[in-house]
Amino acid sequence: MTKYWCGVVSKEHILRGVAGGFCQVCHGKRAPLARMAPGDGIVFYSPVTKFQSKDKCQKFTAIGTIVGDTPYQFEMTPDFIPFRRDVQYYDGVIDAPIHPMLNQLSFTAGITSWGYPFRRGHFEITRADFLLIAQAMLPDSWRDACAEIPVGTDC
């Protein structure tokens, strides 16, 4: 059964992931990546533009499908060997601000402290939430991209 996920990553870091066809979440921990399966959909929310920066982004910045069977480690430096997961990212994506969606997303609707769910770094979202975000990120190619998004029918 297809699941849908949200990863929380700075825009600077997710751009590296998109370029390399991978993702890292929760400072390179294995467990969140192991919960995902090939074919699952994933969207990335970037609260800031750069890691440890106060420069707000507050947009969904990448979307794709999990590929590859398992997480794997990658040596970024001798002291930092995080886990990664391969992702096939969609082309033609535009950043989608979260503010217009706050009252529509199930995990933020009616919540004053809407940023709280993102503090987990990685969490499961509903199919409806994934589709709402995908439509905002892929407005020019929504129908074409819909055929690629692992959501079954009713795009």
C-alpha cells in the first residue's frame, strides 16, 4: 500500500538531494528512511533557506517517489556518515508556499502553532494532503505528473 511522507529539510540541502537523486532526513538517521518503501510519495518542506539560518523559506520545495529497496550510508565527511534514500524527483516543480494551504492540510488546519508537526523532521501525511501539495508544486504539468504520482486514481 502506497504511503505519503513529508521530510523537513532546508532548501539548500534539498537542492543537493534533488541534484543527486537522494534524500536525508532527521540529521541522517536510518529509522525514518526505513519506514518508507519503494513507490511511496514524498514531499519536502523547507522552513529555512539554509541549515541553521534564520532566513525563512516556509515552502514545499521538492516532491518525488521513493526508489531503491533500502536506506544506505554515505560518507559526507570522516565524522559524518548519514543514511540516505534514493528518490526520483519530479521535473518542473515550483516552490509552493505553505501559508495558502494551512487551513486545507490535515496536519495544520485549525492549529495556531502550525509549525509544530514539522519539528519531527519526517512524518506520514494523507493522500489528500500529498495531492494538494503536488497540485500546487506542479501547476503546469498537473495532469501529466498525476500519472506518475503513486496515488492510484482520482487525480
